[in-house]
Amino acid sequence: MDRLVERISEKVSAAFAQAGYAAEYGDVSFSNRPDLCEFQCNGAMKAAKAARQAPIVIAQAVAERLQGESMFAQVDAAAPGFLNLKLAPEAYAEYLEQMRTAPRFGAWENPSPKKVVIDYGGPNVAKPLHIGHLRSAIIGESVKRIDRFCGDTVIGDIHLGDWGLQMGLIITETRARHPELPYFDPDFTGEYPAEPPFTLSELEEIYPAASAKSKVDEAFAAAAHDATFELQSGRRGYRALWQHIMNLSIADLKKNYANLDVSFDVWYGESDAQPYIAPMLEDLKAKGLATVSEDALVMEVAEEGDTKEMPPCILVKSDGATLYATSDLATMVQRMKDFQPDRILYVVDKRQSLHFEQVFRAARKSGIVPEQTELSFLGFGTMNGTDGKPFKTREGGVMRLETLISDITDFVHEKVRENQIVSEDETEATAKIIAMAALKYGDLQNQPGKDYIFDMGKFAAFEGNTGPYLLYTIVRIKSILSRYDGDPDVLPIQPPVGPEEKDLMLALSRFSDNLALAYRDNAPSTIAAYLYELSGAYNKFYHEVKILTEPDENRRAAYIALIRLTQRVLEQCIDLLGFSAPERM
Ligand code: ARG
């Protein structure tokens, strides 16, 4: 279904053509003077030069041809050459009725759908999930939902950090504690125990302990380094221990992400890219792209015209260890083979932008990723505390994601209980839903690249530009609809009578425009801003218009049809952002 502005542009373009000007001047946009009109066309100003006429003369000629056009209630030519357009009430009703009955509200769809891999989440196995991973999960999930809604085939890949030094640290610390375990006996040829030698909570204690030890104990650090290398070279006992770590940690991650309503299609990790590394390096060497420099294997990625320094990609260190870049390049080899995507999008902390620039260049130069496959990096900013510094616990440590979620849920729980609208046995579930909206909307209302301040009181407020406010709007509509004695879903949209009614319709009609922009820019923030705009339009309408007590039955039905559509669009938008609304709050 075409967008409303496209539909209007078509009429205005035809009028330009009839008046003897090029049709392309008839492009219409939303008005930036909503006090004067709802739509405007600035084409007469552009046409003036070629036509050697004053813009106002052209605007008048076009306006004249649009008089009597049933789509418009009013068409004015205004100095110096604007066309100010007001839509006829019937045109709103017609468009919204189509929207109401079309699948996915007839919104913009990608005309050539793509296959996209989105790399997001990126947690590190056996290390606690922290706030840095929260943003990737929230933004990535929303971008995935937006892309999918617009028709793309999207593969969400969590890309676990499951192959790094943390594994060597855990192995070494476990060895120090339990040297008798068969994992450490190089001569052991039997089957390793099916049960892990530690519980999840022990594992969570082992990593920080080992990490701290490695900072003060050089021998320990060296041993952890060696253990990592041996693991990566395939030492049997270490692989078995690694598998235990993976099983425990992944089960826990799945629970955490389910809690966040974030889901991945594939759970690949850096370890899955390992088999691709050796052949890839051979190929790069054979092509003369990877060269030995100071005992390390590197690939130059600097290009002529670079304005900033572009260090080479280090693929293998002098001690034989491969690096982050090696793993990301090999992952691209794997993704091209498994998925042949049209696009790979990375949702990662913007402080990693240099890394991705190097890796993208290496991928292009080597042909690992062909030109037709787009590589994009969506770098996000830091979540800061109210002191403007990176978010920390009260003790100054790194805040764990679970703690943050339970803190905000408790905070909301208290409010829900105070409000006394939700029955006691529902408060907990309701608080969880609202907390998720507070957390996710608090993040997504910002452009991804910006840093933002996490302010629980502000994010969880029921008024203002917050997630709970949006939910509250939806809940209020649900409450009205539940008191209407009829089926709201069979009622057609009718021409608006009052100004608030018309403004709400105008806001609804903009869903498609905003969706297209959000898709183009990978910007959930566009959907967030639209949600706030639409909620605002609804709330004005709600304050001005008596809905259920409207005596005229037909008018009442018109209001109900309109607010039901509003509810559906609002719910669609919050779903695109990754949260949902409760029944009551
Ligand atoms: N595990 C990494 C981290 O915690 C993020 C991974 C991002 N994705 C990637 N393909 N490098 O920083």
C-alpha cells in the first residue's frame, strides 16, 4: 500500500503536469506549519527557474487545478510559492480504513527483501553479562524485528565470546584447585565425566578469582595463556572441560535473554569459526595479502587517501595465538558459506569501530566478503550513571545485568502495588512487563550512537516520555474498549469531525513513513519518537472527546474504531522495540 504522502503527491504531480510543468515538482511532504495545513508542496519554488515565472504564479496555477479535487478540503497558494494542503475528512477515513484492514497496516515493505545476518548480544561465556551487553541485546533485537517486519529474512546470531583467555583462566584455576581431575592428566585416554566439576555459581566465582590472580601472579598468568593456546590447539582434556563451561554458561545465558525477551536464531560463537582459520590464513598467504612482520602474520589494510592512521590487521601473534580480528574474519568466511547474506550488521560498542573498519577492509581486500554483500557497523554509545560516568554499582564495580533488571523491577513493583489497580497476584508479572518497557524504551529513545544516562526514577515514571507512559496509554485504550458493548474490530474508520480526531488520524497515517525511516537508518529511535507522537495525539483526543458517553451511536462507533486502530498500531510499535503491554497497571 502506498504511503499517504505518496498518494497526495500523485494528485499534485498530475496538477503540475496539467498546468504545463514537470510532474516531479509535485512532491508533497508533511507540513512544517501544522497550524496552517497538514501537507505542503514546495515544488513551485523549484519549478520557477526553468519556467522563468514567479513561484507564486506557478503555485496559483497548480492550486487552481486542484480545486474541486475530492481528496482535498483546502488548497492554498501562499507566498512566496508554497502549496498548503488540507485533506478532506473522507480522504483520511479512506486511507485509515485501508490501513485498518490491510495486513501489517499496509506499511512500507522492502521492495527487494534482503537476507541479513545481525551479530548482536556478543556475551562472553563464563563471564557475567554486564551493562555493555545490554545495549547490544536491546538495540540488536529491535533492529532485527524492524528488518523482519519490513520483509527481510533475518538471522540473529549471538556470536558468543567462547574462545578467549577467560577459558584458559578458568581451566588454570580449576587445575590449581583440583589437580587430580582427569582433564589435566595428559595421558588420560578414557571418557571424561559427564557431570561438570563445578556448579554455575562456582563457575561465576572462579572466573573473577582467576582474573584477579592473573594480575598479580605472573606464573599463573603465563599458565592461563598456555592453557588457552592448548585448548585452541585441541588438547582433549581442555576441550572436555571447555564443553562443561559452555553447557553451564549457555543454559544461564538462555535464561537471561529469555528474561529480556531477546532471542537468537543461531548460537554460534568464536569457537565455531576456528576450523576456518587455518585454510583462510593459507589463502591469504598464497594471495600475498598476509605477510610476516616481526614474527607476526599481518595484513595491511591502509588505503590511499586515509586521513587517519589505519594499523594493519594482526592475524597471528609471534607466539602463534590468533586474535579477535582473525576470529571475526573467519566468522565471515563461515557466514558467507552458511547463509550467503546480502548484508551483515554488527551491533557492537562504538569503541570497537576501528576493529571493524580493519576487519571490513580485510574482508573486502581478500574477497572473503564480495562487493554485493553489505557490511555495516552499528556502534552504540555508553550507558552512564546519573554522575555522567559509565554505569557502576554503588560499590563501584561493574553492574551485572541481572542486578540491574531486578533493581528496576523492584522499583516498579512498589509503584504498581501503591496504585492498587492490579490484583496482588498479578503485581509481580505486571511489574516485570513495565520494568522491561522502562529499560528498553529508556535506551531506544536515544540514537544508538549516543551515550545516555540511566536514571531509574526517570525511566520508570508513569508520566513523561517514558516506556511506562506508552504502556499506560495502551492500557487506557484497552480499558475503554472492554467497556464498549460491541466488537470494535468490525467497525470501519469514519471521516473525522473534530480537530483532535483528525490529528490522531494524521499521526496514525504516519506509521508507514516512520517505519521506512527506521529501516533505512537502523534506528529504533525513530519508532520510539513516533510512539511518543502517536501517544500524545491519542491523549489529546482522549481529553477532548467523550468516547463512551458520546450520545450519537454512530459517532461513538467511529471513536471506538479509531482508538482500536490506535491501540493496534501502538502495540505493533512497542513490539518492534521489543516490549509488550500489560492488561492493567
Ligand atoms: N564478545 C565481544 C565483547 O564482549 C563482542 C562481540 C561482538 N561481535 C563481534 N563479531 N566481534 O566485547
